[in-house]
Amino acid sequence: MQKHCPSRAARSGHSKAASLIVAEAAPRRPTGAKTTTAIRRRSARLMAREAQYKQVPQEDASEKKPHGLSPARAAAATVLYCLAGPSLIFLNKHILVEVEFPYGSALSLLGVTMSTLLSIIALMLGWFPSEQARSLTPQTYCTRVLPIGIALGLCLTTGNVAYLYNSVAFIQILKAFAPVVLLLVLFAARLEKPSATLIASIMIISGGTAVAVRGEVELSLIGVAYMLASEFFEAVKLVMTQILLVDRKFGSVEGLAVVGPAAMAALCVCTIVGEDWRDAMQKVGERPLLFLAASLGGVVVNLATNIMVAATSALTLRVTSLLRNIGIVFVSTAVLRDSTLTLLEGIGFCIALTGFVLYQHARRNPTHSFADIWRDLTTFCGGR
């Protein structure tokens, strides 16, 4: 049975009421013949105040937490999350390489446009709250939201182009390097203070990634550069979100409807300037159902992520995402056989994953030392 823990507001209310009660109950020294009457009045006020306070419903922190789904629905959400993302990755790889559609910006534009339109329709129908979006002025949107949308568009573009040069398995291994890029950007923006555990996780992830790169047979430095650029723009997007939208609390659908148009504008510029948009439109017209499936795939991925967050905890989401990446590497190399995973590459991937786990633990427990981490590890493994 879950224990009832009053929230901070409730405890504050208790303390204030207790202070008032103590103040009322404190002995005073009235003089004259009205001593008995004054005591009775104070007692009556004290009893009335206690009765009034008991009638006020106390706020419980647990009431603000969203109710989790049933175990069956939580399991279904986990399966959907594990299948939606990898399916979209392999589908985009198929479109970019086998269909000969080498337009990363145009492909990203299709997915972002579909997700944005559906999000705006959902807000117009009143299915999700939209108060924060309605309060945005044109000046606020251009100065706060537009930079985030540009970073998102560049992140999606460079991430898709990377699949033109490297295999799916190797790109998933490179994604383990993303926390290092994020921490470096956070350190530069002075939003995160370096600690011993964070620095150790950076060194372990960097070393494991270097070993994996060394072991890659079909290595393309251009593809590695595009993937690192994608991780950099992703980190910039997250940092700018913390700085520019610190006073805004958008929901998942509302946030997509707000940032989506800015990302669409950035992707349109990238498509027109850097790609053959006429050839892209022609190929989309030749296989409309295929590109429609890729566009809806982005919507399904966002939906699966939101359901996963609502059904489980943030820690479960991180662990599931880690296992999903491992599964993508296995499917890409052992099932689809579109690449070869060497022994040295696998060792580097395992080292990088170890650093990634240390990074997640350090972010969740910033005050833990290496001794605390070792104690938690031995406790988890059943040791003493």
C-alpha cells in the first residue's frame, strides 16, 4: 500500500496553522476583571480556527502525478515504442539508399509537416491544451521558438544524410556518443557543472566510440561528420529550449505544433538551397504510399514515445531506449545483414554503453561519488 505523503504545500499549510495555533495558545497576561472573559474568547477563536483548518482539503503530491496504465497497456506501449523507432529507421534507410532518394532535408520535411499538421488539428479540436501556444506573440516566436526550430531541422537533415554514407548499425553505435556532445554544450553554456562521474562517463564513452570507429570496416568520415553534426544540433536544440523557453511549459502535442512550423521553414530552405527539390517531388509522386508511410512513421514514433512516458517512468524509458539501440544493431547485422559488426567494433560499443549507463546514473544522482555508485551496483547485483 502506498503511503500518504503530504506535499510541500500541505506541510507548509500545517506549519502555518501550527504557528497560528501556538500564537493563539500562548499565555497572555490580561489585567482587570475581564481576565476570564478574555481567556474564553481566545479559546473560542482557537477552536474555531482549528475547525476551519480541518475543513480545508489537504493537497497531496500524489494527486498531481498522472495515473499509470494497466500492466497490459504498459507492455503494449513498450512493444510499440521498441518497434516504431527501428521500423522508421530502416524505412528511411531504404528510401535514402535503395529507392535512390538522397534528399535528407526533403525526407525530414515530409515527416515534420505531417506531425505538425496533425498536432495543430488536435489543438483546434480541443483534444489537448493550447493556452501556452495562444499566448505567443510574433516577436516571441521569432526570438525564442524559431532558433529551436532551425536547430531541429538541421539535426534531422544531417541525421538522415548520415545514412547515405554509413550502415545503420554503425550509426547506432555513434549515437552512444550523443551524451558527450550534450555535456560539452551544457558545460559551455554553464548550465551544468562538471563532476568526477560525468567526466569519467565522457572519457569512457569517447574511448569506446573511438574503438568502435577503429573497428568499422566500411568507415566513411563524411558520414561520421554528419552524425556528429546531428548530435551537436540536437544538443543545441535542448540547451536553447532550456534557455529560451524556461518560462514555458508546453505539452508534447502543443510543443510539436509550436516548434513544427519553424522546423518546416528551416527544412524548406535546406531543401531548396541544398537539394534538387524538383527531382525529390517527382520521386515522391512516383511512390506516394511509400513516402506517406514514412511521414506517418514520425507521428507513430512521437505517439509511442508519449504513451511510453505516460505508462512507465523516465528511467524505464532510458533503459528501454538503450536496449532498443542494441536490438537495432543486432537486427541490422545478424538479420538484415546490411553491414558487418567486427569484434573490435562490438567491444567499443560495449565500452560506450558502459559509459552511457554511468552517465545516466550521474545525471539522476549528481551527488553520488564512485563509492556510492559501487555500493549501488553491489546492492543491485545482490552483493554486500
